[in-house]
Amino acid sequence: MISQIKNFLFLILVSSFLPTSLLARNLGIKSLGHSSFLITSADKSILINPFKAIGCASNLKEPKEVNVDFILASSRLPDEGYNPNDQLMFVEPGIYQFEDILLNGISVPHDRVDGRRFGMATVWSWKQNDLKIVHMGGAAGDIDINSQIILSSPDILFISIGGGIKSYNGKEASKIVKLLKPNVVIPVHFERGKKINKECDFSNADLFLENMKDFKVKYVGKDFQIKPKRIDQNKIYIFSN
């Protein structure tokens, strides 16, 4: 008994000197609505696509009071690049280093006419908690072979599925998923529930799910924790907002 107590106290002592990143390895994902998410690890907090409450986001609460290390935005459009507090925001394509995180921003058309209507969106790829994350919330056009190589095999892929004039529809999104081969897919930009937003041209998730028969669907709340060493395979997470 005394030996067990000593071992327990020793573990507590050792753990107090370990880096936080080794003690809390889960990746936290919180849906803020539209294509906006708060992604947190032990030492980093990243806000994706903060929005102004207009258009398809008109019935949502703006995530403007969220304090994070930095923001990643698909573009400077107000529904995905709203930054009223002037926090550090990466929006232009390119490669950036923020402390230990390498960000890779790739330019993809924001519409189906090579960007001639809504310009180009930035698709972001980075690693956090040893997980490769790709966010395609602002994309609606084709990706070239070089972009496919960079974005391929993510652990987590965020992708628009609701159609409309500047988002993939369910069939287009399913083709991108099969091309990139992610472990987990988190769909964004689609209509939920029976309430119809008259300012929005999104459809629901049905068409996407019909084209994703090889993936199992898991419905989660607004917050979800992912364990890097036990990440699901061929799973679609649908958040509640």
C-alpha cells in the first residue's frame, strides 16, 4: 500500500514538469455556425471564418468576442472574414509560420466560373495536435493537381456542401472528398432543420449523404473532442449548428 502511494505521488510530481501539450492531447472543435469553428489544442486557439450576421448567417450570433491566437479566413467577404476587433488574421494565399504551426493557404475559385464572380477563396491546411486539418469552407471551384497533392489525406476536412452560388453542392463536395481521402469530414454551409432562411440559397445535407455511402454519419453537439491516436476512419461529423 505504501509503495502504491509512493508511485502515485511520483506520477503527480513528474506530470507537473511535463509540457501541457503532452498532458492534454485532445483537439477541441466548437461549431460557431455557418463555416466558422473554434479549434483548440493545449497551447493554440484558432478561429476559422468569423462572420457578420448577414445572408445565410443572418440568424446566427456573430463570433466577434472570441479571443484566439489568430484567425484563418477563406476571404475578406463579411460572411467568412469578419474581423471587427482587428485580431491577427491570415487570409491571403501563401505559406506562413506562427510559432510551431505551419500554415499553407491555397487559392481556389469561390464560384463555378474560375472566380470571375466572387473572386478566389483561400483553402487552409495545417497541422495541430499531430492532425492534418484542411478547411475548404469558402471553395466552390475545381482544385488543380498541385493543390490536390498538398491537401490530400487530411485527418479532418471541412467542406461546404449546401450548394448555392459560392459553395459546393452535395455531389460536387462528395467528389472532392473522394479525391482527397480524409479520415473525418465536417460539412459546412448547409440548411439544418425545417426553418427556411429566405436570405439563403443553401440546401440540406441529403444530396451529400446520398453520395457518401462509404462514410458513417455521427451527429454531435456544438462541441466535440477528437483524440489524435484514436481518430475515426470514414466518418462524417454533423454539428448541431
